[in-house]
Amino acid sequence: MSAKISLTLYEEMLLLALDDRKGTTGMSAWHTTAMGGVILAELVLMGKLHIGTDKKKMVDAEPGAQVDDPLLSECLRLVQDAKRRKRGSEWVAKFAGLKDLRNRAARGLVSKGVLNESNDKVLGIFTRTIFPTRDGGPEQALVARLTDAVMGDSDRIDPRTMVVVAVANATALLEKAIPKKDLKGRKARLKQLSEGQLAAGATGEALQAVQAAQAAVAAALIATTVATSAATS
């Protein structure tokens, strides 16, 4: 029953990042970059955003497009209201920087019965909000789907799964689902998935979503690393 709960791609990415028992994502902020990447991809898959086919790969919004999900809707409006066109990597960084992104996404999973929300204290002083797992079914279904895609040999993988594989692999979250030692032997398969080569019934938009998410996340990570290095040097 729980495995049939409908999740957005950013909710799936957050489930990979969260520690099931502790309800935290640890010190790394890569999960927010990953969430930004799959938000871009999901809006492309929905036909709400389009990515140029030239070298610049600029992102445009479908005129008058709307979505029901609050976070996706907010990101779509950012593109629609932008004063200038931007590349996918810029939008990934923008989406990843949404205020309180992790907690807002987690609370959506709380409303779906997947997570619990509570507070604890760090060092007995600082209060933080945590989101331990309430229903592990959806994450187990996600892990099974990713494992089948990466460790199997099917040449027809749905684009949504490929997006999660590509982005999770780029942000070191895939090893939360599949042991790192197993991933090392699947580099060729991961390359195929990250490039969208195995999309079942692939359309141009589906291939764009997979490729753009992977490329945009990689570019956003490089930019973040450079900025961090500059700030600490």
C-alpha cells in the first residue's frame, strides 16, 4: 500500500539523503543541489520548461503553464518571471537555494505519511527539526527501482528513474541506495543512464531532462566548490 504513494522527484531525492532513524541529512549540502537538479528535470518532463538544443542550453517556460505542487509551482514561476534567460545550471543553483527547501520538502512527505516531524537538541543546546522515517515502503520501492536500473541489464528504463540515478550519482547520494563497491563495477551502465541512452519510449523532452539535470548539477557543484574554495583561501 505505502509503495503506491506518489512522490515527486525532489521528494525521492530527499528520502535518499535523509538518515532513516536520525531524520537528518548530515553536514553535506549536496542534497539540496540534487533536489534542485531533479526539480528542473521534473518540470521538463511535465512539459512546463523547455531547454534549448543549441550550445547555450537556455531554459524557457511554457507560456501560461501551471503545476499543483507548491515547490514545483514556485520554481516554475521563478523561470516565468525572470528578467533574463538562464542556463540549466543557474536554475539548479536557484532552485537549490530556495528558503527552507529541505524542511518544506520533508513536510510534504510528513503530510503523505512517509516521515515524522519532531525536534531534538544538538549538544544539548541548539534545537533542530528532524524527520525520521515513519513508513519505509516508499523508500524501499525507490531503492528497488534504482537497483534494478543500475544493476540490471534492461535497455528500457523510465526517464524519471534515470533522472534520479544521474543526479544521485553526481551528488554521491546513489551510494545511499546501492553499496559503493557495487557501483564501481557499473561505471559503463551509469554512463548510459546518465546520458539518457536507455529511456523507455524516450521523447526529446525526456532525454533533455535526464541530460540537462546531470549536466546542470555537475556545473552547479563545480561552481559551489570554486566559490567555497575562494571564500576559504
